[in-house]
Amino acid sequence: MVKLFRFIKKVYLKIFKMLQNYINKKEFKYYGEDVTIERPIEISGKECIQIGDSCSIFKGIYLVAVSKWRDKSYTPEIIIGEKTSIGENCHITCANKVKIGKNSSILCGAVITDIEHEHIPGKSLRETGLIVGSVEIGENVCIGAGACIFGDKNIKIGDNAVIGANAVVKKDVPANTVVAGIPARIIKNI
């Protein structure tokens, strides 16, 4: 009886994943083959998001393409390269462009955004406009747990870079380097 239950569960999960992939291919701008997305998640603006082949996105992610804020419209583009892994509870927000290169790993709790709210004394963030830049992350990049990348000034992170846990990145990171700290600074060349 237990074997039958396990078999039924396995078949059910396979059918569920096939149905989920079929629906996602219609909703996302691009949705690759063999993509795994664990639930629960929050995704907004799927029509502006591309997910490459063999990507793994774990539960608790907040993935948002901002097309409109207050009275201004944006043309966001989130591109996640093939074989990229995004850990639990990550937050990726975009109003212009966030591009993550292939074979990259983003560990749990990381934040990546190309947006900063304007700071106007006496007004809440909901009442202010946005300062928008871009974030371009190269291939084979590892972003540590809790790291924050704020691309309101157009940030590029080079291939094979490593961003340390809890680092705060607000400027370019050269290829083949390890950065850490608040603000992030180069601590090692690879």
C-alpha cells in the first residue's frame, strides 16, 4: 500500500510540474526547459521575465518587474541565464534591466535591484518617485547569503566574481575578484 501511495504521489508531482511548465511558457517572456520553481513564491510582471534552461528557483523568492510606479511607466527586463540557481527568500526587483549570467548562484536572502526610491523629507516611499539604473551580473558569479546589490547607478559584476555574505554592492565588481563588506570592497583576486 505504501509503495502504491508513493507511486501515485510521484505521478501526481510529475503531471503537476508538466502542467506548471506549460502554463509558465505562456505567461513568461521566455521560460526554458527543465526549470524548477518551488512554491510559495511571489512573481509580478511575468511578461517581462526570461528564465533560461535548467534554472532552479527556490521557495520564498520575490521576483518583481515594475512596469508602473505612481504616474510613470517603465519597461523592465529581468533575464536569468541558464543553469542559474536562486536560493530561498531572495528579492529581485527591476524597473529597467537586471541580467544574471549563466551558471551563477545566488544564495538565500540576497537582494538585487536596479531601483532606489527618491528621498523626500516628510514623504513615505510610496509617495516618492524612483531612481532607476541597471544591474548586469556576469557568468559563473556567486552571490553570498544576504548580499545586497543596488544598481540604481548601472552596476556591472564581472565573470567569476564572488560577492561575500551580507556584502552591500553599489559599484562595479571586476571579473575574477572576491568582494566583501559594507560597502563591498575587493579582498582577493582569483
